[in-house]
Amino acid sequence: MKKVMKKRMTVQEAWRLHRQKYILMLPFIVLFIVFTLVPVLVSIGLSFTSFNLFETPQFVGFRNYINLIAFDPVFLTAIKNTMLFAIVTGPASYLLCFVLAWLINELPPKVRAVMTLVFYAPSISGGAYMIWKLIFSSDAYGYANAMLMKMGLIQEPLLWFQTKEYIMPILIIVQLWLSIGVSFLAFIAGLQNVDRTLYEAGQVDGVKNRWQELWYITLPQMKPQLMFGAVMQITNSLSVSAISLDLVGFPSVDYAGHTILTHLHDYGNLRLEMGYACAIATLLFFIMIFINIIVQKLLRKVA
Amino acid sequence: MEKLLAAPRKWWRRFKFRRKNRSLAMDIVLVVLLGGVGFISIWPLLYIINAAFKPISEIFLFPPRLFVQNPTMNNFFDLSVIIADLNVIFSRYVFNTVVITLLGTGGTVLIGSMAAFPLAKYKFPGSKFMSNAIVYSLMFNGTVTAIPNYIIMTRLHLVNSYWAVILPVIGGTFGLYLMQNFIVQVPDELIEAAKIDGMSEYKIFFKIIMPLSKPAWITLIILSFQSFWGNTGGTFLYSERLKPVSYMLSQVVSGGIARTGAASAVTLVMMLVPIIVFVISQSNVLETMATSGLKG
């Protein structure tokens, strides 16, 4: 019986057995192929060409990749910065999103609604992070400088965005502050899905405190949302560009705020070397897939 | 001594939301933690609200102050004067935004959920491939796909129509991936039972899957609304008559230093609508909790 099942189905058979499923998926599949799959495949294809948007792409084989890895020291800086960034902000903001969502869930409904808005506030308007530009303004009137000078810790205002030692820590703080977004909302929604009766059953079975409750009941029940949050964190923490471009400018001092995506921005939007830009995007794509596989394996072990 | 210790506990117990297995000490730590993070998070919101009501003299005040001293409505009057002077009537922008946001959000939720259901609950030829393709395509950066996308749009004669803004988002995989991760949790027994009752997959989708994954699609509505609301149409909408409100307002902001007052009013207006949608939708997410017990 099992052998028969394992035999590859013909198209007609699959259609006959699963027609309704395919019909449900049809509108999405059409749009997905046209607006996501084809553009991605074309971009990967372009990464093997030299293409300046005006002339027809010239096939160059692996030259873009070789240049990128072997002859582009700035790209290595970008990778180093991006990885540092992702290692710090990825897990930290993942934990932050979960812990906040979990704590909010304990509050009475009215307070909870207000707190959800408060935590989500940085993400609700696109450019809200520009406020950090005021805080870390380089003159004595910037909030950070004014405060430090008042406390007597510094004599002269610090040039926050022009000093390479400060750039990365500031970007990390801003990203953490900004990261209570999609995953946070998904966790809140996920917590609503946990069956209340399980908590009562847990008390009978000897769950003693909130930590045990979290570990034995809440976390296993939220496995899909945790997976979703992980994918979001990976893509977000490795795709930092807007805050770097807007806060420290481009190019940043000594490339201290240079990430893979600002490198992509440089070649894609400024130098119009699309083949090279596509190679950067493709490389980042595979880095993310690789990290995703590792993280998913880790999460499976935990949950 | 024992009485003293017991008293506050009893006082706390009166709150209905308190469950067993909770210690007071930990509660206090948590409230402090929430308050601390909340204080940092609320900053931009306070800043934007205050800036909108600041007179010009206070906007340019050095050193800058967070809270407004002499609140005024002038910024909003300035904005209304600019709006009245536009070449295209304001209601046209509003109409464009409403169409794009409604069709876009509705389409993302409906089409995404329809595809998410079979992928989450069944194994069939192609399902594994699709699931992987969906996760992986989230990881490909949009900067470089913009050009192939534009060429496809041109070939399909979609450029300069609402569809150019809406369809790529629906064809993106974010919404589907979110829904898929929630629909997985709908108990198989319910679907089996529905099948025994003779329900078709379509009926199961509308009668069982959607009602049970309400927190998920409400969350998706919030996120999707927010992104469509902020969408300025970019290169895909070039005729002024099709541009959304967000584009018009961003033009006001880019009008230079003379418009600083109006610009800060714009920032508040742009933020207000998503906040209202957020609050209404989010209270629905939290409400479902009271009635849910549907698992298992």
C-alpha cells in the first residue's frame, strides 16, 4: 500500500484528487508567478551579466561574484557590519517582541490595548526614526549632547554620526527600538490562539509559576508564530539600509555604517551597475536561506 | 506581620484578570519593565503630536522642547490653504487612496488566506515546493526586482493604474506566510468533521478556517492597511489624477522651510489614520480572546 502511495502522481490524478485546493490557490499562484517568481528569477539571471539599464545585458559568467568576494574590500566591510548587526539585533529584538507580547497578555483588556499601541508606535509611521537625528544631533542642542554636558560627563558636543565608534552602536539602538513591529503583532495574535483550558489543566498537573507555564504550555502552543517571527527577524535584521542611509548618510564615515543593502543601494541606485547589484542581492538571498535553515533547526529543538 | 503581608495580596486578588501561578514581586518587576520600554517607545508619538500644534516660533526653538508651550491650530489652517490651492481636487486623492487601500488590503487578506489554507492543512503534489518558495521569496530584496517588475507591468499595460500598486503586494508572500502559520493551528478534527458533513473545501475555508483565524487576518489587515496607506504610488502611478493622499502630502512636506508648520501637521494627519485603524482592529484581536476556547 505504501509503495503505491509513494508513486508519483500524474497531473490528471493530482487535479482530480485535489482540484478544490488548487482552485483556492489559483489566484495567488498566478500573481505570485507574475509579480514575485519571475522578477526574482530574472534578477538572479541578471547577476551573471553586466547591465547598466540602457544597453542590453552582457553575459559575464561568475565575474560579478568573483569581483564581489575577492576584489571588493568595501563589500567585506559591509558583510562584517551586517553580520554584527544581525547577531546583536536579531535575537535581541526577537526576545523583546516575545517578552513584551507575553507580558501585555497579562494586563487587563483596556490597559493592554493602550500598551499595544504604545509599543507599536515607532513602527506605525514610516519616518518616526528620524527623531533619533534630533536626539543624536552633533551640536550642543541635540538631546544626547545637552544631557551629557549638563551632567558634566563631556565638555564639548560629540559628533555622534561622524565618529566611526559611535555609528554602529547608535544604529543598533535605533533598530532595536524600531523592531517591535510585525513579529510583536504576530505574537500577540498567537497568544490569543492558546487554549485557556490548557492553563487550568496545567495547574492541576503541577505547573507552579509563570515560567513553567511559559515553558510547558505557552511556547509549545505558539510554535508556528515563533517560526514566523524568526523568519521576519532574519529578513529584517539582515536588510538594514534605510536607517543607515537616513541617519548617518551615505557613504558613512570610514564605512562604519555600511551594510550589504547600502552596498546594494550604491550599485543599484547610484552607479546603475545592475548586474553587480543583482549579484549582491542573490548573495544576500543565499546567506538568509542558510541562516534560516540553521535557526529553524535550533527552534525545532527548543519547542 | 503575617497580616501585613497578606493584606496587599488580597487587595490584588480583586482584579479579575489575575490568574493563579503569579507572584506579586514578579508582577511589580514586569510592570516597571513595561513602563520603561513603553516610555522609550512612546517618544516619537508624543513628539509628532506636539509638533503639529507648535507655533512656528516654537518649531525653530533652540534648544528644542518636546512639549508644546502655546498650542495653536495654525499649522492645520496652513495645510488647508495649501490643499485648497491644488490643481487636482483634494477629494480625488482621497478617492484614490480609498480604492487602493480597500482593494489592496481586501485582496491581500482574501487571496492570501485562500492559498494559505491548503498549504497549511494538506499535503498534495506541489505543496512542499510552494511552501518553500513562499518563505524564500520573502528573503529576496525588492531593490533589484523593481526593474523586472516594471518591465512586466509595462508589458501587461498596468503602469499608471491602481493595479500596478495593488497586484505586486497581493502576489508577494508576506500575507500568505502569516496566515499559513495561524491556519496550521486550526484543529484537524474540525476539518475532518466538516468533511464528513459533506462540506466542500470552499465552505470549510469560509465557515471554519476564517472564523477561527480571526486574530491572524485582523493583524494582516493592520499591516496591509498601513503599507497601502503609506504607498505614494512611486513610479507606477505617474498621472496626478491617480496619485494617493500620501503622495500629495509628501509633496507638501518637500515644499521647503516655509512649509515646516504645515509639514508637521501633515505628519500627524498621516499617522492618525493608521492609528485609528490599529486601535479598532487591535481591540478586535484582543476581544476574540474572550470567546475563543475553540481549540482541540
